[in-house]
Amino acid sequence: MFIQELMQYQIQYKQNVFLKEYTTLHIGGRAHIMIFPKSVQEIEQCLKLCQKYDMIYVVLGKGSNILASDQGYHGVIINLTMFCEMKRLDGQRICVQSGATLKNVCDFCLQQELTGLEFACGIPGTIGGAVYMNAGAYGGEMQEVVEKVVYLDDKGVKTLSHSEMQFSYRHSYFSQQKGIILEVICCLKIGNKELMKKQMNDLMRRRHEKQPMSDYSAGSTFKRPNGHYASALIKQCGLQGFQIGGAQVSLKHAGFLINCGHATSQEFLQLIKYVQKTVYKQTGYQLECEIKMLE
């Protein structure tokens, strides 16, 4: 009946999809059903149907910070990548639907000559995911540009101001509270298109030089510990290139654990735990995993 009602509301969906095709780590078994809503109304309808049929659900964007289980996911995946419109509200503010990729948002800002988000041009995720974890790179973080966030929970559509978002390092209001981010309003500054393009190109060049961009990864695997860098600690412990099955500590950047093409979720988890254990034993630093499990 769940599928029949989805069809009745003309909401796009797929059944028995492989999660590895929807995560940048390229790991994961089958998902029972994946829904692709294109509007707030369709997202609301998805939640109502999940409640009606007592089905668990999880929200997915580009899957760039996710380790999906080889056993798959037996609930509903709400994939927001088709919920991705952007518009300029006034002089320096934009409104972006949560499924828009950071690359597309940065390209939009470039065309609008609005500066402030260049740091995010190479982060391989959606703006919703970036706000959820207060993503950052090259000295910038999402909290610097987010003015307010519109989200949906079981009680309806709500809005959070910047101060209510509880931003801190890789943390936001949604780290502890349930809710689906719908729209992000960013306050930027008037910029120079040529200078913005130059900065974005430079940041992408630096990423390609230092990070394993051509390998399957979920991005940086560990949070930055106080007073140090995870990659430096991992390298110091001689773990660069260490491998369990198809999961490997990248030879290019020790802060990235990569899938060499055939890694299982269990192998990847084992590698995470081995790195954590070794770094703690040799340095006393406890590395906290940045990647979220989907199981």
C-alpha cells in the first residue's frame, strides 16, 4: 500500500537500489525503497506515509559523509537531490533548497557575484548536509554564511535563526535533534567575479594536489582533535597505505580512508577502529569519526 500511495501522489521512487551507487564511498547493499521528492509538499507527504505505515526513514543527499552497510537499509531513503532550486532573494541573500550540491551553489554565487562560499566549492555534498554538520574547508565554515534554516519535523515546517542553529565544529542543532532541512538562507557579500573564480580554481587545484579526488572516499574520515591534525597523527603512526581488505589509508592524504574498489562496510569499519586504536596507543589522541553510519 505504501508504494500505491506514492504512485497516487506521483512521487518518484525506485525499489531495491544499491546504496553504493548513491554514496561517494561506493559501499552499501540494497535499499528497500528510495524516494526522490521535488517539493516541500512531496517531502511532507513522504513523512506522513512513513508515519502511517510505521516505516523508518533516513534522509540522503549526495552521500558524501556516509558509510552504508553491506546489509542495506530496510526502511525508506528520502533522497533530496532533486530538491535543489536556488534563487537570489535581494542584494546579498540567497535561498537554496537543501538538495542542491555545494558545487552548484558556488557556481550560482559566482554568476550572481556574491562572495563568501568559495571555501565550499570542492566539498562533495549538498548544502543541507553541509549545514547539518557545519562543514568547512580552507579556513571557512557554513556558520559564517548561514542566516537561517527552514526545516520540517513531525509537527510541521519551522525556522531556525543563526543563533538557534547551535553551530560549532562539525556540529549544529540537527546533530541532536531530528528534522529535515528544507531551505538554507545565506547572507553573502558583493564580490568580484574574476577574483572569486581565481580563488575557486586555486582551492580546487590544491584539493587535487593533496587529496585522493580520484578514489572512492567519504571525505575526511576523522574530526580534527584539539591541538593537532588527524592526518598528521595517522602519518606519524606509520599508517599511511595500511590496508584491510579493500579499505586503505590513502597514500596521498592520511586523513582520508578510501575504498580501493571492492571494500566492504565491515572492512572499512575495521580500518577506522584500527587507526583509532593505533593513534591512541602511540600518541594519546582519541580520533573521533566524522562519517555517519547508514544501517
